Amino acid sequence: MPDETQRDATFEIGFFETVLRHDSQCVEVIEILGGLYTKLGRISDGLKMDRKLVRLQPANATAHYNLACSLALSKRNSDALRSLRHAVRLGYRDFEWMSHDPDLQGLKGIPEFAAIIAQLKPQS
């Protein structure tokens, strides 16, 4: 039997999917659904929402970061790194979160990921 948090997330998904059917380009709902899907382990559904958000808001650094996370969770590391680099080019700067984000765990051993983090860290 699902726990209460999972039941709540499932209810929220149903609600937001209904909203999205009425307004398929509602950025806030797409963003929320992407997070909820990922939270429930529905990685491919989260990836679809992140791709849609990037199409609707191509200059949104956070959208590209979230896409990188979904791609990393899908074990598509080269695509995840490409999206992460793009997020940084667009202004994403939270290297602290990036270095600890569990969604990016699969990238931790890749030198290019370490280079992105190093590029963002302030030089002392």
C-alpha cells in the first residue's frame, strides 16, 4: 500500500494533468509535473515535461538544469552534460547544489562534470 506522501503526489499529478489538458503550455504546471513525476520514479514522464519546458522557455537556465537531471537519471550522461553546460551558459550558477544533487549522482565520476563544477566555484 502506498504511503501518504505517495498518495498525495499521485493525487497532485492527477490534478495537474487535468490542468495541463486544458492549458498544454502552462509553464508552472509543466514544471510541477516534471518534479512530481521524478519524485515518484516516473523518470521518462519527468523527462518529457522537462523537454517540453525547454521548448517553451529555451532561455530558462533552470529548465535546462532540470532537463540535465532527468537525462542523468535516464543514464544519458553525454546528453545530461550537454544540457548542464547549456544551463551554465544561460546563467545557472548554483554549483553547491549541483555538486550534491542526487539526480546528478551518475555524473560524479565524469571529469567533464568536475570541470563544470570547477568553472562555477569562486576562485579563492
